[in-house]
Amino acid sequence: MWKNIKDPLFYTAIIIIATIICLVLIKGSQAATILSDGAATISIDGQLWPGDVGRLTRELGKVRIRRGANMLNLIIDSDGGSADVAQSMMYVLSRWSKEHNVPIRTKVYTKALSGGGLLFLIGDERIIGNLGVVMIHEVWFEGAAGQRYTLEDLIKSEQMSPAGAKATRGFNSLMYQLLAERTTIPEEWVKNSRVITAEEAYKHNLATHYITF
């Protein structure tokens, strides 16, 4: 035990974990604004943090749309947040769509980054405006001073438990599977966290429709 405490990696791991907890606590108060118009549109504006799954579920309960007709419009303006929250929101939306037999139309006029990009990808129709951008990447972890660590970084430095590594690999695999099924986005774009323009998104079927203003 004492050997581990004297190990610099031990202190680095503590700093990373503490920073992540602080970021979640601080940014949790800056969660996304999720609003329904009471008809067939829900807007998601801001970062995705704990509490947003419940907010989305409540707003879905306000939607009034004819069964088997029309579509749910989901307008996204987000630069991401928690990967787990984004994944849970995708599950809630998919379940709602199947239960009500109503497809989802996602729309991006400005930005859908990180977790926001994953939400955009869930749409049966995906509309992007010519000024919009999308970015989807593998899960990464934020440390002190804004440093970013990939899963492989943490595994190599023994700062990620086997269970945590397995769960994160699973999330990344599901993300790549969804991208492969719906798009022709090059894998290196995802690994390098490339910001994808509206034209590129449409060309590679990340967006199914492209509109200009």
C-alpha cells in the first residue's frame, strides 16, 4: 500500500478523479435546457450532464403527436458533456420512438459536438443547416488544467480499472457500429476528433438532408 502511495501515478490518478468529480458537480448546474413546444418539437440547448435524462423524459411526456403519423423534431445545439448521459438519452429517445411508432427527425443549425453529435445520429432523418457542424469522437477523460486522456492513456498508466476499461471499450464499439450502419464517416475522423462541416456531414450520410439559409 505504501509503495502505491509513493508512486507518482497514484497522485496523478487522484488528481484526475478529483477533477472529474469537480467538473461534474460544477457543470451539473449548467445542464442543458430541454424544452418541448407541447406538439412535436423538443429542443436541447447546452451541455449534457446528470439530470438531463430526467428532463428529456419529462418533456417527451408533453409531446402530443398522432400515433403512426408525422415525426418528432429534435433540435440540437450542444457541445457535448457526459458520454453516459448522451447514451442514456439515446436509449430514452429510441424507446419512446418505438413505443409510440413515431420516427425522430434530428436537426442541427449550429453545432452538435461530442455527445450532441451522438444524439444527432439517432435521427431517422438528420437535417443539418449549411452553417452547422458535427463532431463525434471516442470517449476521453479530462484531467487537471484541461488535459485530455484517452482510454489507452489511462490503461497504459494503470489508472483505469479493468471494469472501467471494458465499459468504455463497449461504449466506443457501439458508437463505431452505429456510425458504420448509418454513415461513411472515416474512422480516423472519429479518432482525431475532427469537426465535420455541414457539407462533409451530408456527403458521408451523417446528415440525410442539407439545407441552406
